[in-house]
Amino acid sequence: MSNDSTYAAVPFDHAKADIILRSSDNIDFRIFKLFLSLASPFFETLFEIPQPAEEDEDQEVKDGLVVVPVTEDSKTLDALLRFCYPCTLAEDPKLEVLKDALDVLEAARKYSLDVIEKKARQAIASPKILEAEPLRCFAIAHRGRLQEESQLAARYTLTQPLIPSWFQEIDLITATDLLSLLTYHKKCADVVYALRLDLSWITSHYGSPQACSWLSGQYINQYGSGTQCGCPRSSTPKYRLSLLGSVSLQWWEDFMEETFTALRDKPCKETVQTTADKTVQTVKARNCQNCSFKVTEGMRDFLELFTRKIDESISQIEVELNF
Ligand SMILES: [Zn+2]
């Protein structure tokens, strides 16, 4: 069997190494016991066991070194060893592939490599991956029994439609887990959608008509008197702000209606950001004396408020998971 195995690449082919770890796919890593012993008590104990005599037929010896077979494949073992080695010999591997990070996490736990476990956790829940692939992150984090990271990933899945499309690693979680995630998403959508029922969070933020003059449909003309802008008013306002009297601009109504409809599917700040950007473009194109000049700044401030309210509402909800 040893004839089928090949040596790993630099630095795991060192001539002065003192033991061989053989991966499940038959790659022999010539390594120094000291680096592994320092990284983990597991290895320290393993290497303390007296080496069997050379004539022991059960113990394989290759090029004078004892061969210890491990269950990890060469890719995982390579990453694990690079973490254990000093940085002058091997840089920490970049765990950019989610599945690799999970394999390293599981191996690190098995060998009590606490620092490496922490690094694998960080790789699984890095903001870049969470933003790009929250569902895959969730599946990996849950499979890795990472409670905090699973909650965090669940939060990021709110940027995706309620019913997600197929994703890699979906098979790592059970139907029960997926149901928990969908239930969480639905609950978040419900609390955020409920914000439209009572708009006091908007009126109390502004406090006076002057503070939300960008929504008033009025501007001061060249003679110094208040003038109605030309933008259409809604005849059936649903999002009228009490402090602005009976007026509600149609573009505001359209913005709010579109936003809340979209929030039912994706209850997150990105949804509001998208509809707000679109509305700013539309309103600026109107060339209105009031709205077009004030909408950019007004919407920026409102977006902050809306984002805060969404965060507040959602933070009360947790995804229920069994680990
Ligand atoms: Zn206007």
C-alpha cells in the first residue's frame, strides 16, 4: 500500500521531518511533531505513545519514519497543517470555499485545535460570504453546529426571496431546519409589514411639518409665499402623515406601497434601498420645484429611519434551531 502513496508538496516533504501523516487519499505529509504538539494536546498525547519497535509488522514505516494514517483527505490535512506550522514555513490557508471551511472546522474539533476552529468559524461567517451566499452559509454553519453563525446567516437570508432557489449544500440541513428558516423569514416579513399599519414612527421622527417639508408638496415661491407643487396628490392615501394635513403626494404613496409589497418577500434594508433609489430617480426627473430639489436628502434621512425600524423589528425574532 505504501507504494501507492506519494509525498505532499513543500513544506510537507521536508527531509528532516520526524513523522508521516497519511491522508485518506494516500498522500504522505512529512511533518515535525513539535509544531503539531504545540498546536494541540491531542497530537502531544498521540506522539508521546512510545514508538513501536521496527520489527512490529503492524506499524508501517516509510523511509525510516512512522506512518500515522488519518481520516482527513489531503486537502483538509494540508489546510490544517498550514495553520499549525509557523508562518515562516507556511502561510495560513485561505478558506474561501465554504465546504473546505466546514471540513477544516470538523477536523479542528476532532484534534482539539481551538485556534484553527475559531479561524474556520470566521471563514464560514465572513461578511463577504454572508452577503453573497447567505443560504449556503446557513447550511454550513448549521451543519457545523455553530449557533451564533447560524443565527447571523439566517438574518442575511432575508435579502433572498422567501422561497429560495436551490443552493449548494442544501442537503446538509434537514427539512425541519429549512422549515425553521422559512418560518423565521415569514415572521420577520410579518413584523416589518406591520410597520405600515401605524405610521407614528415616521411622524414622531419628524415632529413638525417643517422637518418633512420634502413630503409637503409645498415650496416658497419668488414672492416669499407658500405654493403648491405640481405633483399629483393621492385621492386614496394610505401613507398620509398626520402632521402634513390631508395631503399625500402620489409618488410617496407609490414608493411606500411598492416598498412594503417588496418587504413581504425580502424584509431587509436592501429592499428599501432599492425602492428609495428608484423613487429618487423618478422624482428628480419630474423637475418639481419642491420635490425634485429635496427628495435626495429627504430620502437619505428616511432610509436611515426605515432601516433602523426594520432592524428593531427583526431583532426580536430568532430562528428556532436544534443543535
Ligand atoms: Zn412635487
